[in-house]
Amino acid sequence: MSYRKCFGYFARIRDLTLYWLLCANGRMKNDFAINLGLLCSYRPSIAEACRRLGMNRQQFNKYLAGQTRPSRANMRKICDFFGVTEAEILLEHPKFEQMILLRRVPEHSAALEKPLEKLEGIYRESQKLDRYVGFYYRYFFSFGNKGLVTRSLASIHEVSGRYYWKNIEVLRDPNTGKSMGLNKYEGALFYLADRIYIVEYETLEKKSITQATLYPSHQHRLTSLVGIQTGGPTRRGRKPGASKVLLDYLGPRINVRKALQDTGFFHPTSDRISQDIIPLITNRMAEDSFVFDIDEL
């Protein structure tokens, strides 16, 4: 378990323990405070709820302790965030708890059954991708940094016959080599009708989805995959776009830390990028074309 996951797990245990102790000791004497604590117990942590609400943690703790009531504006914000009305959150705790338990049943069953059913149908049709499992450098012209090439580190792995994708973009300045930030993506892969599809989402802010369609490799030795991806910049303008993309196969096992040191933004003429790659990711449409496409290698 990673440090972040471990920390989040113990933070949740701490918050739940605090909630039940306060109830047992009679320190939370009004129903609003107890009901708010119940709602928070369904979140990863109280700190996460405060961040999402944009509220001061110290002030929020006073609400939980029953020392003070939120202003009307904050009450409205809290109710909207947790999906309850003001009248509901002020109910007697036993009634409120029963209401929340009944309300949460569809969320984990009916609300998820339909999208999971659709996804399962796609998985049934998807072919095996065993030969593609491993690590790749991903090359494409940046959506948000005009004229620069992005090289990120991606991986494909298999779990119980399903194939998953991870991608890390280090936003490294091409001139100084200094890191300016980080984007992390996760997603799923499907192999349908002789095409490989990747659907990924940005995991830190969860505000971006990218889809890529790649040609499979029919060579004996896997070297690279090419295709087209759709998406847009995560920070600048968020204008939708499409670009050619190339995955350069590194192998089933690599030194991840060393590989990440070679990621970032690069000028197309940089000697740190093979010049054979640049023509394969350069985005140009033929004069007689009406859609943006790419030929197989």
C-alpha cells in the first residue's frame, strides 16, 4: 500500500472513531452535528470534505462538535455537497440515519449496474493484449505548449484478463529541465476489430478524459504503435483537439525512476528525441482531406 493510500486509510479510521466516540460520550448533543458526522463518515476523510466544500477545518470541527451552527450560506453549501435538504439534515438522528441508509442502496446497485453492464459487454468482445503488456514512452505534440513535443511514461498491465493503462506526464521545461508540475492518467484498454482503444482519465483533478485509437503491431518484434488521440490541454483553455500519437515500446520491466527523468517537453529538433519519431507525430492534413487520420506503419 502506498504512503498516500495508507495515510488516507488511517485518516478515515481516525475520523470514524472520533465520530462514534463523540456520539457515545454525549458531546454531540444536537441532531445536526451528529447527522453531519454521519455524512462525513461516507467521505474519504473530514479534511477531504472541507477541501471540497472550501471551508475552514477548524470552523467545520465546531459544527461537528455541536458548538456552533453554520450560516445560511454555509448550510446551503453543506446540504448541496452531501445531497440532502436543510429539513433533512435537521431530522432526529435515528430517522436521518435510516433515510441515508435507504438512499445509499441504489447508489451502489442500480446506479452502477447499467454502466458496468455496458462495459462488461465491451470486455467480452475485446481480444487479448498480452504481447503489449509493458512500458512505453508516449510521444505527441503538446496540446497546451505550442510546438513542443511531450514525452511521457506509460504502462499497460493485465489483471484477471482485463488490461489497464497508466500514464505519467512530467511537465518539465525544455530549456532548464525544471519540473513545473505533474499529470497522472489511468484507464482501460480494449482490442476490438484489429484496433487498440485506450480510454484514460486524469486522476489528480478528474477533469479530463482522453481517448486514443492505435494500430496493432503485426511485426514479430514489438517496437512502436501509432494512432490518433483526442483530448485537450488540462490547464490552458481546454480547447478540444486531436493529434497523432506514438508509443515507443521500452520492455516488460524497466527502471521507472530513470525513465521518468527522461520525460518532459522537448523541442522537435532536440537531440534527446530520435528524429525518426518527429515525422510520425507531426500533425498535417492533406489538402483533399476532410478528416484527420493516420496511416499504418
